Amino acid sequence: DDKCQVSIDVHLFNNKDGTSMKIHMARDPSEGLDKTLQRLKISMEKKLSKKKKKKKGKQQVTSINPIVWRKRERQHAVREETSYFEDLADIIPINLCNPFSEGGVTHDDASVPAESCSEYEKVDDVNSFSIEELLKKANKDDFGKYAISVPIEISQSETMHVPLMVDPCPPTITSVATFGSFDHTRLFENTPLVVEVGLLFAKKAKIVWFADGEKVCHDNHCYTPTKSDVGKVLTVVVTPMRPGHDGKGCEEAYQFKRRVDALPPMPILSPLRDEFLVHRDRLQEDKQPLRVVSYNILADQNASRDVNRDADDMIYSHCKLDDIIKWRRHPLIVHEILQYQGDIVCLQEVDRDVFDGLLQPCLKAHGYQGYYSEKGLDDASGIREGCAIFWSLDVFESVRLPDMKTHTFREMFQDFMCDERLHKTEWTTLHDVSNLLEEHDHLKHVLFNKLGHVLQTVVLTDKRSKEKIVVANTHLFYHPHAAHVKCLKMLIACRQLEIEHIENELSPIIFCGDYNSTPDSGVMQLLLNRFVDSGDEETWKHLCTYEWEEGAGGDLKHVSSIDVEYPPSFPQLISAYDKAPDFTHFIECFAATLDYILASS
């Protein structure tokens, strides 16, 4: 490529006063090496002159040329790795001296290093090849084969030699991230932390964890602080690596701003759910029941809106504002989820950044696979939350990405309402739904154009028995005057479940979610009793009065409710509840059971 350029980056650090400087050059790869080094020398002298107060007058540029060094061909003992906090002097050859080290050496004769360096020899044919050729030569050998000594004028009588190891395409860290940043995230004992690293010219990143300077984890992107870490500061040292390059000299260190805290009291776990926390050894279990978790974890956009309300109007007024902040709340939720040791975990109201930065990496590190499905009609909707399903890879086989399905209710309505499919289905209720929507334009508009809810479905295969299970997860519309909307959406969801049930050899179904419906609602009657009567007042009470926007409904006196039922082909569902709990959802003004786990009988 004619536009290709070689990027040269130099980073100098002064151990004495902590100052540093960076130099970046982009050069033509065919440029002569002597010219490239002279440009580098001039750039470094300019940078250094800014760091020091110089006398007025024209700066004299030293005539001493940079020197290229090549390691002599002889065997060297491999030095064992001792510390990640090594001084630069440890990784440069003898007498290619670090000018910032204690007792830094300066020379006024550029030939001195060549005479005193036993490990490296001077390359005499510098003028005969280009910077590209030097990099290619260095790329064929191990790191440290070539080095450059750049003479920098300190005064008219003194010159110091800055040593630079030639490292073509070094393993490079492009990004280092943790949930909420190293400044904001809260750290708790027994709650995992994950550091994710972006790399260039590297195959892996070795991440070493320290607590108050003491190494606590050697090489893992995930670390769970222990009780002994409480009160300590955590630091990670990240080393990018590839075959033939151990990343020495490319390390970066990051420190968490907050110290590790002890876990706050969590009565929701113990004593309220002690029976859920009994330790399991999945590998030793044989024909044990599956453990399934369903959890609406409250999207931050819903909680943060509440924070901005007046105190008298706050839904979560019983909570301290500091407890609602997602940097504290979501790590504790991850701790809680892991305590349940679920084989299947279905989550609702999951923020995209919480999934990407916390849930996915943490649960992956603990042996789970999963995926995320975002709600919303388009990017302009402003919705950045959705549903997520995870499953244990100790129990189930890995699933290919194309088999992790997301169905929007809008698309399902459009598919199942088309004439061709209506004529072929045993779901006769869909004919009645189609007629209802033809008469009720506003309801059709809401279902097709306003609601961005999704249904997740994935077929899991048990590792031992090879039995397949269709797992589904959803979150229905919240509005208390939209019971009819929720009922119709549940009908459509179950139509999709039947298709996957049949396509997978009548595999059993597990259906989780926040249905935003109480146990005596039309939605739950439909799911468990398979039928909702057109005269069910709670379901159809607002059929003609509910409006997405005031005045949008029009005259709907002619619209009548319909019977809704499942055909015999759809499997019977049963609830995981022997008796519904008093509530699964609690806010200051409302408490009710809205969340469910269902299974085909």
C-alpha cells in the first residue's frame, strides 16, 4: 500500500520526579534508517529542551549520530521473572544506559558504549537499509535483538545516550475496562470483579491482582475478593503477550479507587432463602431437578429516574439513594445470582452496559454462557435495557450464536396475523384477534408500532441425558390499564413456543419472566387454565378506553372483547409456585407477585 507508514512511539519516564514524555513519529517505511534516526534524535532533543530551562539563544544540535546495536550471537541464561514493578534498567542492555536512573551516566563520546558493551555490538551498515528493513530484521528475532542509542545534548560539553529497544509491532494494550470504571465501581468481598482488555499484536493478556501490594491472583481476568481483602486497595498489572514475546516493557498497572468493603447485610439471601443457598456439586448430581432463577434486576434508567423525583413522589423512597446507584447495586445482584447456583438464569430489565461490562464477563468466568436481547423499536426509542438468559455449561452443551433467538412481539404479531398462516393454524383464536385488530386501529397501532418488548428462546441440550429443553424469557408491558394488551401478547408468545416445541421433538418448555400480571389476572388464567372468557372484566375492562396518547383512541363503542384460548396442541403449563408468594415486586405504594417460572407438565 503506497499510503502505508511506519509508526514510531517513544515513551520516556523519569523515575526521580515522575515526569514523562511521549514522542510519536509517522515515517515512510522506505526512508533511510540514518535519516529516520536523525529525525528521532531532533524530536527527542526538542522534547527534552522543553523540560529544562535553557538559556536564550539558538540551540546547537550535536553532530553525534545515533547508534544501532545488535545482540551478539551467544547463549544467555534465561532470567526468572521476579517482579512486575521492574525498573527500566532491568530490561535494557548494560551501558545502553537509562539516563533517568540513579547515577545516570553521560558521555561526550558516542563511541564509549560500543567499547564497553560486551552483550551488544555496533551495527556499521546503518546507512545501507531503511527503517522498514530494520523492523523486519528485528521482527525475525526475539525481543531485545536490536537496540538504538540516541545521543541527546545536555550541555555544550555533555551528551547523554537514551537507550531504546527496537520492538516491531510490540504487544499493545488498547483498552482496559472494568464495570463502572476503576474510580466508580464498588468492591465487596465474595463479589467478583472482571477486567477486560483490548489488545493489538497480542494473543492474550496476563492479569495479576494485588491487594495492598501483595499478589493474590496470578493470571486471571476475574478475581473475587476474600474476607481478608476487606479494607485493602486492589491493583491489577496487565501484560500483553504473544508467542515469542513475553510482554516485558509493555505492562500497564491500574488501581481501584475504592477499598474492598465487607458485604452489607442481605436478609433476602439469609435467612429468607437459606434453602436456596445449599451448596451444589453439579458434577456429582445425577437426575437432580434443574434449578432455575428468574429475576427482574431493575434497569438503571428506571431507578435513576426515581432518584431525580421529589422525595414525596419517589417510588423507592424506602431506599437510600446511595443504595440505588448501579455501581453498588448491580455488583451485589451478581453476588446474589451466583449464590443461587442456578442451572438456568433468566433476567429482565438488564441494562446493555451492565450486561456487557458485568453480567456477561462475571457469569462467563463462573461457567455460564448467555446472551442479551434489547427492547425498543429502534435506536431513537431511548430504551437501553432488555432481557438476558444464562445457562450453566456444567449442565448444558454450548449453544451456537445463531441458535440464541430474539423475537420481537411486533414481528410475531405481523407473522401470525398474515392470512396465509391464519388459514393453516389450529390456533383459531388468532382469527378472532385478527378481526379485533381490524376493528380496533389504536390497539393494532400500539401492538405493531409502540411496544418494543421481546421474547427470548433458546434450546438447551442436557450434557448427560442429551434431552432438549426449550427455554423462554420475556418481560411484558407494565401499564395497569393494559391487561388486554398483555393477554394478547402472551397468546402470541405461546404460539411461538409451540413452534419451537414441535420443531425440537416435543421438547419440554421452561418459561420465565416478569409478566407484570398478578396470579388472578387474565394472563395467568390463560397460561395455567388455557382460557380467558370474553366476559372477564379485569382483562377487558379498558379495551375501549386505554390510549397510548390522550385522544388517540377514537370512538370504540362498537369493539367487543373476545374469548382467548390455547388449542390442544399447546402443552399444559404448570407453575413453579405451590402457592404464590405475597409479592415478588415491592415498591413504596405497591407490592404484588408479578414474576413467574412455568414449565410444561
